[in-house]
Amino acid sequence: MTREDYAVELASVRDGRPGIRVVVYDHAFTDDGAWFRFSFVWPDPETGEPRSRAGMQSYRIENGKLAETWISMLAPDTRWTDATAQDRWTSTRRSPQKPT
């Protein structure tokens, strides 16, 4: 998947869920990979009711570039209940970024 293809995929997720936020619970970054455990949270476009979906995503990095990614999603209207969301999920050496 190219960078452009991945950007299109992410845009389609946002288009179908206006107002979506990513809530991150756990994460790790290494030289050759990364993963994070998250929930998507958004208002239903038709009813405004809160919706959510929990998942995990992992990445394989090769030569400093994203080589592969895998995502596993739980059923609609799920959230992780065993952890508290992180205030931020970037390295403390960098400026914090707001979740998207």
C-alpha cells in the first residue's frame, strides 16, 4: 500500500464517521515496529448517539519506513474497560499531538 493509498483509506474512515476521535490506551514504538490499542469514538451521523469500536493496530517498519500494518477490530459499540486512556501517545521527547 502506498502512502497515498493509506491516506485515502484513513479519509474514508473519517468520511463515514464525522467527528471521529482515536482514544489510545497502550502503545509501543521500536526500531522495527509499533503497536497501539485504541477505541474509535464518534457520534452517529444520523442519530447523534455516541458510538465506539475498540481495536489494536500493529506496524512493521523496514529501513525507517512503514512496510506493513495489521488492524484487528472488536464488535461495534465496544471499548476497552481494563485501562485508562493516555493523555497523549507520542514519545515524551516530542511535542504532544492531539488524537485525530
